[in-house]
Amino acid sequence: MAGAAPGPSPAARLMGAVFVGVRHHSPACARLVAATVEEQQPAYVLVEGPADFNERIDELLLGHELPVALFSYSDEHASWSPFCDYSPEWVAITEARRHGAEVRFIDLPAWHRSFHDVTNRYADAELRYAEVVERLCAEFAVDNVDVLWDHLFESDPQPQGLAEYFELLRGTATADDGDAAREEYMARWVRAAVRHAGGKPVVVITGGFHTPALQALLATEKTHTENADTGWPEVPERERGASYLVPYSHARLDAFTGYQSGMPSPGYYQQVWENGPRRAADWLVESVATRLREKQQPVSTADLIAARTQAGALARLRGHANLARTDVLDGLTSALISEDLTQPPPWTRRGTLQPGAHPALVEMIGALRGDRTGRLHPDTPAPPLVHAVQELLRTHGLDHEGTLSLDLTDAGAVERSRILHRLRVLRIPGFERTSGPSEGAAPQLDEQWVLMPVEDRLAALIEAAENGATLEEAAGVALERRSRHAPLPQLAGILFDAVLCGISTLSGRVKQSLSAGVRQTGDLAALGHVLRSVLGLWRHDRLFGTAKDPLLGTVIDAGTARVLWLIEGLHGGPAPADPHRLVAMAAARDAVLHAKSVLSLDTADVTGVAIRVSNDVQAPPDLRGAALGLAWTLGTQPDVRKVRGIKELGDWLAGLFAVAREEVLASPELVGVLDELVSAMTEEEFLVALPALRLAFSYFPPRERETIAATVLDHRGLEGNARSLTRITVDPMIVAEALAVEKRVDALLIKGGLA
């Protein structure tokens, strides 16, 4: 804990309590807290934190490697209270114990309704005093609150005016209902502690936004008599949920990766806390240079000298007693980047690094972040899910590193597969599937996985415990939560995940949601994706027990009827073929051909819709072609001569080929007509039609294209090698572009009399 300690606490004493308002994860505030506790020698140190964890505060002091976080969850909400070495709250706890004071968390539990929209207890409250922050930034000519804070406090070995700063920020702002409830609750803890302190001081550590409000509450209140038996406020109870410590990391603490509160750049401020700002500045310059050189970016000794010189000059110009973070960063930017930046440095706007950032900026942010990952003491309590998963991995031989092949026709392999899929849907790192069954596809009887040890696994498991005590329960709850507000296409994926996890109860709920969704949707593309996926499960999935499932059959029936209803009302002028709605048409075809037993429509009804759409001149060309193909696959032989009158031939063919590929291959007459139509095109007409024609013929695999080529040769009465006609080494679009260039050159030659 380097750097001069601040002088006596600037916070006012009120009713025997000494208040220290802090900014979360600030080394300057952490030093102030340590100095205040040592100076006051209090009976109690009260800390903004979840009061329901008070009986387990000893768990925080087992000897963890920081950063760690207190993770709390209930039925509908989860939040984190992170601690690193220089968090004022952490220093308050450790210094209180060192000086023999009792520690109490005094804030409402994280699951309380006051935290409904709060995922991070220590989130900054700038949004509540944005106007004041903007005025202060303008007054001191700085970019944002982080630079302002560095300028006023972190660069000064004995910062002054901290209490006044927080009073100004709070000003006359009216707390919302959540903050008001929290502040009233914390005030009750302060009153109780003062009554129990026997005349000794009570030190109160809270976020600076709350401190003025707490002081105001206590200054204007009369003596309270609630909780007269013990004097301590009761902790609200909950029906379900728990709190556990989890490993955390510098990466998760960094504002440049989206962290919600406190100081950015945790790696840098860790150095400030341990070694002071001057040595932290040297560390940052050296770290950036090392990272750039590892990426083969040239950084000379002269560059580093220039960076240090620039940083020192900026610190003096800005009136900093010590180098501030932005002094060093601006010095590095000046010395290492000579070209114009495509985006402002993130420290000037408090945002995440955007794609395309300069390599030097990327490495600066990486160095600032640091690479520490916390580690819990072995005696730290863990939720039942952690032990359950560890036992499953050991029992089923999944606790090793390497590749894993699973034969899904074997019952034991299926059980291992379900364990791995449940871990996957819980987003537990270290389990990656590289191949296996996929939704809507023909059955695949094997899976390939890569297993690897990952540091973040324990934290992920503890956080996943909010979903349940067993792996099956946790995976089911996680999927069910995702399904509540999921759009229609995602529901199909969630259903397939439930199938892979072997979670049948969830599958029923998702199937019902799918069935309701397909009846209401107007999104033909989404409907096609769902119908194809569900049809694949109904037809093929004997491995996981969903083949011929009645609920899936209901979804197929509703989805097929909805596709036909939507296409009959879809009108519009000429437009490029839409592959997504063609998927829907192909899915409807497969439903009629392969799942007729679950359809309420009979084949004649479907054929009638298809014929009406195919003859509707207002329908898009690809949809008319697909409708003709649908009628054809259901037994209605088309009059191929009518093809000669089709406009937008390529788009129409894309629809036809998407739905009736096999019928086209078996019709030499149609192939002959198409050959004649394409041959009759002028060069200009062919070039215009080429992109759509390429899309249309892409529905045929190479062997079937050879069949078409052979049919064309027969139609023309020619002998030749059909394969040689379909195996070209040049992209057809390049050929088309070359033809267009040649045509323009010929026209110019003719115009100039040179032809």
C-alpha cells in the first residue's frame, strides 16, 4: 500500500459516527479508509454491502487471492459485489479486523426489489448527477469523470475536498425509490451501531453518492425505538436464493470492457496501490512496450524516453504532483502514434475499444487492464451445483484435457453427451463441441468434443448455481428463462438444446410456446427456420426420443398452415429471390410429403394454394416458381411450355429449383425449354440474369449439375463430356465481367471506325 497516507479524515462526525464517502475501487479512497480506521480506533466499521452476509463475513477473510466478488441471486435477479486489493470496502473490512473493530455490512440484500435493475452493487451513480459532472469536467477542462477524479484525487498524495466533492455531486438530487430505501436502511444500521458502541467511534464507509443523504437523515431524525430488543435492523428474508464468493478478474473489473462502476484500468491502479503512481507510470510504459514488441510492432528506446518526457511535461502542465494515468497514456500516444487516429482514445470518452483501433491503443488498454484472476481459498463454501458437477465429471471421465469422441448409439455415451450439453447451455467454459447432431438435419450418430481446463470454470459454476442445485435442474431453468421472451427462431434452437440435454419437461413448455408463436407470426423466414427444425426432430430424432412426438406434430401442423396462409397473401413487384422464404416453402413441402399424418390440411388443399400462387402475377417471381414446384412435388404435372412466358426467369427458377429439384432433373422437356430460353438471350440480357441464374443452379449439387449438362447435350443432339462443361476453373462472374468489358471495347472500336 504505497504512497503517503492522507491526513485526518475530512468527513464530519455526527452522532458518534465518522462518515467516509468513497469512490468504488479507488486507491486514494482506500488509503483514506485505512487512515481513518487507524486514527479513530472505532468499535464498529460499517460498510456498504449486503447485510444478509454479515454472519459469513469471516469467509471474506479466509485468505483469498483477489479480486473476488460476492455473488447473490434469487428467483429473478443476480448481482455482484466485487472486491480487489484497493477497493475501499475491502480495506475497511481488513483494517477493521486488524484494529479489533467489528465489521457489519449495512445495505439491503442484493435480491431486494431496490436492486431490481442493478447487476453491480458498486455501480457508479454518474447518471444521477450527470449535469454536475459535466459542469465540473468543463470547469477543469477534462474529458470525463475518470480524468476528473484522477486530476482531483488520485494524483495528489494528500487529496483534499473529497467530502465537498460528493456533497456537490449529490446536491439537491432526489433519490429514486431504490436508493431512498437503501439509505433509510443504512441509516438504521448507523443508529444501532452508535447505540452499541459504548461511546467509541463508528466509521461508516459508503459510496460518495449516499454519504450526504445518510448524514442528512441522521441529522434531522429524533431518537428511534424500533428493534429495541437488539437494536440492529432485521435482514429481509427471501424464499429462494443464496450468496457465495466467486473468483473475479481484472478483465471483469475494467470499464473498458463494459464494467459498470468504479475506476477503470485495474491493472494500472493495482500498481498504484502497491508501488505508488511514479513506479506505476514506469510499469505502464514498460508493459506497453513489451506487448507491442511481442506483436512485432517497433518500439525504440528513444520512443520510451519520449513517452516518459511527454508524460512528465503533461503532469506539470496539468498541475499534478504525481503522474496521473492520462498523463502517461497521452505521453505514450504522442510518442508511439504518428498517424491520425480513426477513433478517439477510449480514456477520453469512457467507452470500450472499437474495432479498427490503432495497435498501440489496443496494447495500452490491455496493459492497463492487467491479467490477475482471483482464486478462492480451498475452505470457501460453494453451492451444491459445484460439487455435483465435479462429481459428474470425475465419475464419467470428463475431467481430463483432450478430445472426446462419443458414439450416440451407446447409452453411456448419450449420458456423457447430456452432461456436456448441460454444461454448454450453462455457458461453463472448457467444453467445446466441434461436431454432432444439428437441428433440422439428418441424424448424426456421433459427437466430437474438446475438453480443456479453464481458470474461469469455478466462477461460472458458482454463478450458474442460481439456476438450480443439480446440473439437470440448472440447465433446464437456464433454458426455460431464455425461452420466456425469445423470438420465434431462437425458440427452435432452445428446443433442440433441451433435447440434447435430455430435459423433457422444458421441451413441453417450449413446444407449446412454439406452437403459439407459429400461429401468430407474420415472419415467413423465421417460420421457415422453425418448421424445418421441428420437422427434423419429428422425422429423425430417435436418438433423443422426439421422433413422432405429438407436441412437435402440433407445431408442424400449425406451421405448415401458417406458411401457406402467408404466401397466398404475399404480393410485390419483381425482386431478387429470397432464400429464406424459399426455405419456408421447402419446409412446407417436406411437411406434406413426410408428416402428412399430423396435418389437418389434406393434399388437395395444399395443391390448390400452390396453383393459385403460381398463377398470381402479383406474387414475387421466386414465390411463383416455388409454388409451381410445390404443386409439382404433390403430383400436379406443370405445362412446361408456359415457362417461355416467364419474366425474371432466374428468380423464378430459384424458387422452382429450391422446392422441386428432383422433378426438374427427371424432366428433359423442361431442361430443353430452359436451354432454348437461355440460348435466345442477348449478351446484355444474359449478364443481367446471371446472378439469379447462379443462385438458382446452386440448389443442385455438382453431380446433379452434370446430369443437367448431359440432358442439354442430348437436347442439342451433341456428344460430349458433361463433366467438362460443369468443371470450370474461373469464377463465372469474372467471365461475365470480362464479356461486358469486351462488349464495351467493341462498341468503342466501332464508334471510332476501328473495327
